[in-house]
Amino acid sequence: MYKILKTSYKRLKSKLKRNRNKEFFRKNEQIRAPEFRVLDREGKQIGVMSRDEALQMARDEEKDLVEIAGQANPPVVKLIEFSKFLYEQKKKKKEEKRKNAASETKQLRFGPFIDEHDLEVKIRRAKEFFEDGDKVKFIVRYKGRQMARQEAGYIVMKRIVEKLDGIGKVEREPKMEGRQLTMLMARETQKGKNKASEAEKDEN
């Protein structure tokens, strides 16, 4: 009985902690001010109107009024579907987090004879890391007699570079480190893409 109560308490405590970290936005009838300053989805001002007028407009357009500046006078609300508003907020936070976070180096490990399907899985994972602003260290691990076929690892690395062309750039060429072949890649910037395009034009 004690263990059950202890487990339930931990779950409740974890749930309360998650809820505290969530932002709460008042919407529609939850906003009690007598009048609002209404913005459209792009943030352009529609105008100041009474609470009843604004709520009726939201109903007519099958949208919601979401409070984004409750301390303003009058409060500022956005005319938008609430689900879309939450999605945009989540997307904005993710982008801010990506910009503020220091770049990390993630690792992807595999053997020299990795099959095509498994390699595609690694490529997708690398793309996700690049989107978060992280670098990726690819590691080919050789086991036993595989050390006699080191060229297989270099072939895999070449395939990775080809598959990530235009998305990632090589920061450190493949090199042997003990029984491992490693290569470091980072996200390809727009500036880097432009330089590559200019170089191709010069060659042509």
C-alpha cells in the first residue's frame, strides 16, 4: 500500500512540475476585459473593439481570440485558431532554443558493412542533428578481421557525404583513430551554399 501511494505521489509531483513549465494563454470568454485591441494572425492591427464585438467576430470567422498581452490597456488579443497559435508558439520556442543553445557534437556509430536501410536511418538522424545546430561525428567501428578491409569504411563515409550534399559539410576528413574511422560534419550554411554555387559557375 505504501509503495502504491509513493508511486502515485511521484506521478502527481511530476505532472504538477510539467504544468508549471507550460505557458497559459487565456482565450475567448476567459478574457474578462470590457474591450480588446485585436490583431490578425500576422500581427496587423484590426482595431479596438468591445468584448462582445470581438467575440462575435471570432465566432463568425470560426476562430479564437487569444490574449497575448494581458497587461496592456486595453489587452491585446490575436484572432487565430487556438491550435495554430499553440503550434506557432512551439515552433518559435524551438527556434529560439536552437539559436541560444551551444553547438554540440553528436555521434553516430556503425560498422563498415552497414546496409542501405540502416544507413538511411543514420542519415535522417544526422539531418535532425543539423537542424538543431549540432555537429555530427560519424564513427565506423572495425571488429576482428574487418581491420583488413579499412577501405570499406572510407566508401561508407563517401556515401554519407554524397547523401548529405547541400545539407552538411565536412569539417574534418575521415581518418583512422585506433580501430575506428571518424569524420566530422556540420550543417551547411547558406553562405557556404552560395560559395559552392559560385565555384561551380567558375568551373563551367
